[in-house]
Amino acid sequence: MKRSYKIALVVIISVLLLGGIAAYYLNKSSYNPNTKYTLGQPVDSLNGVLVYYNGMVGHTDGRNTAPDGYNIGMKHQCVEFVKRYYYQRLNHKMPDAFGNAKDFFDVLLADSSFNAKRGLMQFMNGSRSKPQAEDLLIFDGHAGNSYGHVAIIAAADSNSIIIIQQNPGPFASSRDTFKLKYATGKWIIDRERVLGWLRKVDTVSH
């Protein structure tokens, strides 16, 4: 009886491990579960900068670099869109051109500080500075995605923000709306894992 139990346990663990490995590689593959779109197809845009469909969130299709060699990111990850947006729309190149999505936010900085690695002002979620259109929004990682996520704020008012994003998942929308709260002199985006936002400021004292 004990031997049968041990065999069954080994089989279960093996199946789980093999399933996990298969899921990992499937997530990174070019497998596309949503036949409504093809990989690399434009699905949205903001101020003339396109958002492309990426399929599985772990999928990449080579590195996108600017004509001057600036690293924009892996196609068509979330980071690639926000860096391409800031490069094409705002003529901004990040001093540190690499890093995962959550790394764009420096947790050691105080609110309304200059983020030297990104060349942008940084505001924490709970800032005295209200989020505004074209701010770069950063999300922390979680169990299913340790790299985090980034998006662009497409619009903002006193009660909500609308984001535009690339690579949210094969069936998720490129747009999402979050509630915005103002309390005790601070602006809070009511969404789990939002770390804060970055903003290009033409004249920065640092």
C-alpha cells in the first residue's frame, strides 16, 4: 500500500512538473490562441504610435532598435510599446535602455523625484501630483508575471484614467479604465500592483 502511494505521488509530481515546463515554453512560443488576430497585427494606437498584438505574454519576435541604435525593446512586449511611444512621440531616450517593466520604477526614490536611469520624473501611487495623459504607468510583478507591466495613460480626469497597453494577454483589451481617488492631498490609482508613474519634464532640476 505504501509503495503504491509512493508511486502515485511520483507520477503526480512528474505530471505537474512536465505540465509546468510545457506551459512555460508554450507561453514563450508563437502559438496564438486568439485567431481573431495575427501576431504583429496593429490593434490600437495613441497619437500615431501603434500597439501590436503579441499573442502569449511571454512571446517575443526579435529586438526592435531605432536607426541610431537605441534599444527600444523586444517585439511586442509591453516595454517595447512604451519606449517606442516615448521615442517617437516625445523624442525621449532612456539613459538606461534595458530592464524589465517593474524596474522602470525606482522604489528607493521619494515621490516627485528625478529617476536618472529613465530620465523622467517619478511619482509614487499616492502622489501629490495628479497622473496625466502620456505618463508611463508601472505595475509591480506578481506570481504569474514576475517582470511587472507598463502602459501609457491615454486620458485622465478627476475620477479615472484610461490606459493603453501592449501585450496584456491574447484575449485582453489594449485599453483599460481605473478609478482615480483623491484623499488627504494625494492622488491614488485604485488598481492592484500600481507602483506609480513617470513623466517627461522638459526642464528638470536634479
